[in-house]
Amino acid sequence: MLRKIRIAFAVVFFTLITLLFLDFTGSIHTWFGWMAKIQFLPALLALNIGVVVLLIVLTLVVGRIYCSVICPLGVLQDIISWSSGKRKKKKYRFTYSTEKKLLRYGVLILFIIALIGGIGSLTALLAPYSSYGRIAQNLFAPLYGWGNNFLAYLAERADSYAFYRTEVWLKSLPTFCIALATLIILIILAWRNGRTYCNTICPVGTLLGILSRYSLFRPVIHTEKCNSCTLCSRKCKASCIDSKAHHIDYSRCVACMDCIDVCKHGAIRFQYRFKKTAPQQSKETLKGQPADQARRQFLSVTAGLAATATLKAQEKKVDGGLAVIEDKKIPERKTRIVPPGALSIRHFAQHCTACQLCVSVCPNEVLRPSSGLLTLMQPEMSYERGYCRPECTRCADVCPAGAIRPISKADKSSTQIGHAVWIKKNCIPLTDGVECGNCARHCPAGAIQMVPSDAANPQSLKIPVVNTERCIGCGACENLCPARPFSAIYVEGHEIHRTL
């Protein structure tokens, strides 16, 4: 029963966390966005002390239940391992292995050094929740989008608007390759050996494993009932049960309860660590030998869920169908742009785990993973496909790690994340000799004015002038500039954001 309860909660958590990355309508985040914020590393970086303490207490009470229920990467490995068992038709296929202490604690120390040193790309590469986020965003989300577009195609033929099309595109080739490589490694390890990744590489698993050694409730092998059949050892996907020595490595046990389910003699129980039990007779007692004392029993609890939905359509850029619009190219920025609420580039880099959740929910396709070495996979802003609308705070609402702090619409409209820079050689009034003014018309901050290109001739074609004190760096001017392939005006980021 306990195993079934654990599986049920794991499926619910895994499904809803995955939908956080797939749902482009924003409806899932309204109700279940908290599931991303209770992940261990994001909560730690966000200084969400309540969540961190809760997870630590949970581990000290029932062991690494976090790894088998809450962590989506752990549940994904269980799914892969279960599929492998079904395909191979082997119910008992694991063996006990000793702990790889050097590798486990070496990776943990490296992770802590990267975390303290602000090496975001290395931290993001090792963080389990972030690894799953990249897999969901780069590999699962395109399939979900194509499926949605197919349903939209069928709905259009039936004169229905139950679905609408979304654009599916590759946001970052390096991040896609890393996500694909991570998934392949997970499949190989989990297909053959279950939770090998969790118990040799994952730094969160190692840290929680240290705490789980002292958990109050744990699985215990009752030697007077055990007949050394080794079923528990062969069923343990964490490879932590030495059935011959009647020993369980609690630092690697993920509280999956498979051993309880498979034992036919009731020799393994979850129970209170310090429970005192009276001696029981065993086969050895009948032979005149002393019997071992019995040990421990268990109960486990988690939370419940509910759902509702809302929809919001994305807008499309069209030219009336008369000509093909040439794609814009990314300008060379001296300073990258990070979202309002990030406070500064340094703060953003130190807290961001590159989970890609903000990238997946951005309705204007402004956020995309960075290709820089030190900020690899961390989101940055670019305005080729859209601009950062002042009324949108989606990225700040969903960020679980505190890299993008919650921000109101009013505060966002007055936060300067960058400033616009005019490029004279690209401006259409000067290159083509026609009126434009698109940048000034669409600037939400009123930071751009059109002035005569020839100061001596008020009737000359007008060109833009940027008031950098009023510009908030939203990118509306850069995005809506008709110049191709490079805009005549682009946004340069600021190291530290300021309020106007």
C-alpha cells in the first residue's frame, strides 16, 4: 500500500511539473507553480528558508522521499527503469553495489565550489531539477507544441477555435545538445542500473543522503524472518541492500518501498528508528541458538492537489501575405540583457539554475538560453521575435530560484534594464529616403522622438533621437524596426538595473 501511495504521488508531481514547462497558456502555473518552488536547489538559492527546512525535516523523518516523489529527474529515472524491466521481462534485475564515495562526495564538493564561486554553467549542469527542466523545455515541449498545432489544424478544418497554433523553434543549439546528452546518459544509466545517476552524480541526492542516515523512520531487515532469498536486493533500484549481511545503506535508499512490496516473508519493515521490540523466536532459536531482536516500522505522508485552466492567445507577426519578411539577426551587445526583477547581471548569474522555466512561459519569445561559456544555458533577452511588454510579469512570477524577483507591473514599467542605441547606417529614412518613425510610435516609455535629419531644414526626413534617461530597454523599438537583417536601433543591457 505504501508503495502504491508513493507511486501515485510521484506520478502527480511528475505530470504537473512537466506541464509547467509545456503549458504555453499559463493556466497550470496559476495553481501548481509552487511545485517548482519546493525543489531543493531553487529554494536554497531563493533563500526560501521555510521550504529548505521542510525538506530537511522531511528527510530526517522518512529519508529521501524527496528523490522518489518530488524530484522530476528521479521520477523520470524510475519510469525509464520500469520500462526497461517490462521490455526485458525481468522482475528482479539489480544487484548490491558498494558506495562510490570518492565520486559522490567529489561531485558534491565541486558543486558547492561552483555555487559559491558563481560558476552558473557548472551549477546548472549538475542540478537535478534544472537538468530535467532543460529536457522538458528543449525535447518534450517541441513535441507537445507540434501535437497542439496538429489539433489546431484539425480544429480549423472543422471551423473550431478550441486550439490555436504556436510557433515551435530552436532557442539555443548548445542547450538543446546538452539536454539531449543528459537524457541519453540518464536512459543508459537508468535502463541498466536504476538510480545510478542519483547515487553517484546528483549533488542534491548526496546531500540528502547524508541527512537520511539519521532518519527517524527507515526500512529494517528482520533477520529472524529473512531466509536470504535476495529478492529485496535484486529489486532495489538504488543497489543499496546487502541481503547477505542484512544491511541497508540508508544514504542511498530513496524510500521507494519496492523492497517492502517484494519481500514474501515480511522480513523488511519501515519503522521507528529507536523502537524497542521484544526478542522473537526464529529458526535459530528452535535449534538452541539465540535469536536477534526485531527492529523498525513506517508511515509516510504527502500533500493533495486540484486544477483549473485559463487561455491566452499569442499574437503573430504578419505582413499581409504580400512578401516574405527577412528574419532579423541578433546584434552584438556589449552587455547582455536580463529581465526586470533580476536586479543585476551578477545577482541573476549567482541565483539562476538554468531550469528554463522562464523561457518556456515567456509569451513574447524574448527569453532564450545563453551560449556564453560562463552563463551557458542561463536565460538572456533578445528582441528578434518580440519585445518585453511592460504589462507582462510571467518570468518573475514563475522563477523558483529568486534569480528574477517578483515585480509588479508598475515597477516593471519604471525599471531600466538597458537603453536603446541608434545605428545611423541602418535607418530607413537615410538608406531608402522614406518616412518611418516606427520606433517612436511604439515606444511605451516615450523615450524616442523624431527630429529632422537636417537641422537646417525642418522639412527633411526625420530620424530618431533616444532619451536614455527615460528608456527602459523593453526592446519594442528594436523588434518593430523594419530595417533588415539588423535593426537601426537596438538595446544595450545594463550591469545593474535602476528605477526611473
